[in-house]
Amino acid sequence: MRKPLILLGLFLGAASYPSSQCLRVLSAPISVPSALSISLLSSSQTEKPEWCRPLPRPEYKSLQGIPINDPWFEVYKVAPGVFAIYEPHQAEETISYLIVGTKQALLFDTGMGIGNIRKVASQLTARFVVVLNSHTHNDHVGGNWQFNFVYGMDTAFTRASAKGSREDAQAEIAPDQLCGDLPKAFNPKTYATKPWKISRFIHEGFKINLGGRTLEVLSTPGHTPDAISLLDRANGLLFTGDTYYPAPIWLYRPETNLDAYVNSVKRLAALAPQLKLVLGAHNIPIAQPDVLPRLADAIQAVRAGQGTVKPDGDGKALHTFGGFSFLLAAARKE
Ligand SMILES: [Zn+2]
């Protein structure tokens, strides 16, 4: 899960981030606009939430778009047999990945559950589609219920998530979380993360043979206890879920374990020399592998008290170091 940041300084802050970073550093809450934002907005822009105004992100221009018959999603071919399924109309900007082999395909996350991702997958492949989640926050499991075969990590967190929930889902469709129209068939009143059935429990090291392509499950807990990364070793692809994506990484919720996160990131950093592409689960689908050792350095520096810290209300603080940022629980005053 990664709900939007509500921070001061979109207009000042964005320019100081490297282009592959940030971009979800938002301005003041819509209900309490800062004087700066008011002065920069024309009346026609005031309806749009601030995260939505810079879209489409320029990085998408260089990707190969695949036309599909559903305006809620955008699809990009990011490697041979690999499609990024992007949801640009909601603040999470979630990205799910369809990875196609000669015998079957795997959908790594199923998005928000706002649009019909099963239909999108069926437009991209005729093969049987199995589902595996990078972790089971609501914004990555919304379409799980639509599929007949869903792998699950064997954790209590995964089992609890599979029961579904309503509160997190409802928060995702507040007006300031949306950019453009919801799908016509969508009913906001009944929107919830629907429960799903786990077909098979899996563990660290589990391999899935799609035919001509093998995927390896790397347990990378931290963001959640069931967070995994998915490695396509032969093709040098690493799908990182919410362990890495190019925006402030959310590490403040009770299910987050920071020690585990640091260990997981170090493990991924060690893989960088074998990789060609790193594919995260929000905002922009591709990054270069050197991002991983830099991420490992950054989170360790932050934990050692380096970098800058800005309070972010609600007991959270945004820590920034070396072009990365992390949203952590604020240090408690004893
Ligand atoms: Zn998450």
C-alpha cells in the first residue's frame, strides 16, 4: 500500500529531485491549499488533485504502449513477454506485471480492483494466467478474486489479507485520490477489496516454470511480512513490488519491519550485477539495476540518522537521502 503523500512543496520540491525519483511529493491537502499553490494555479486546474497534474509522466514516452480496450489501464511492453499494466487514474499509480511464457502466464499483482484486470490480461495473452502478489496490500490484490489460481506466501499476514477488507479500498477513491473518471461499471458505494482463495502456499526459493521462462520467488520481507521479489534470472529482470519503486517508499505501517527491510534491500543490491532491469510496483515501471545498491546505502544512511527529515503529520516523517526518500514512523517523544 502506498497512499499519497500530503506534503508541502510540489512546485519547489519537484525540481530538486532527480527525474527518476520523487514525483509523488505533493502539496498541501486540497482542503487547505498553501498560498504558493493558489498563486500558481489557474482556475481550470483547481479541480485536479496535485499529484495528477504532472501526468502523464515523461518516462512513459520512451516505452512501447500496447493499445487495449479499457481506458482505466495503460499497458506497456517493457521486455519481451513482459507487460506493465499501469493504473494512472488513481493516486497509487499501481503497476501490475503480466509475464508470459510458452505454457502459461503469471500476473504479478492484480491492481486496485477498480478496473477489470482479468479482461486486460486476456487481451494480452491466450495462456492460462496464474496470480502471484508482490505483497498483499489492498492496491496489489484488488483483482485476485477474478482468477482461478492464486499463489500466496505462507504467512499470517497473507491469510488475513485474503479475507478482504473495505476501509483501505474506500480511502483510495476519495476525490483527491482520483485523476479522471472511474470506469462506468464501477460502483463506489460497494467498492471493497474482495476476498480471494489461496490455491497454493509458497516459500522463499519457490520456482514457477511458465514454459521457456522460470521465475524465482525471493522472500524480501520488510514493507510487509509477505513482501517478495520475483527474479527472472535468465533475462536479468527483477520485479521488486513495494520494496523498491521510484517515489517515497512507505515504511511506517505497523506491518513494516525496518530491520527486515534493510536486510532485504541488501540482498537485492547484491543481485544488481546480474540484472538488466528493475521493475517496481508504482509510478514508473523500469529502473536500472544500480538503483538497488544506491537504495541499500540510502536506507542504511537514513537509519544512521543521516539525510533530511520532514514531519509528515499523523506520526510520520519523510526521510530523504541520496535521491531516495522513505516515509517512516516519526520518532516517538518519550
Ligand atoms: Zn504496499
